[in-house]
Amino acid sequence: MMRSIYDLAAFQKKLTDYLYWYNYKRPHSSLKYMSPMTFIQSIIPKSA
């Protein structure tokens, strides 16, 4: 059973936490088990 979320602030916090985890922490197999942000940082040349 799905629980309804009536507290908009709590929903926004949970969504933000999930998106942070998904993009900064979770390894993706299609990116050679790197997080999306780690992958992006690995292909963008560092400025001098």
C-alpha cells in the first residue's frame, strides 16, 4: 500500500535527498560503476 504524503516540505526534503544520492553517491553500471557526478568530473578537463 502506498502512503500519501500531505506534508509538502517533508516530500521536498525526501526528494532532494533521493536525487542527491542518485546523482552523487549511487554507482551506475553504464558509467563503469561511477556516480554521474564522478563520471562527469572524470571526462571534463580540469582548468589550469
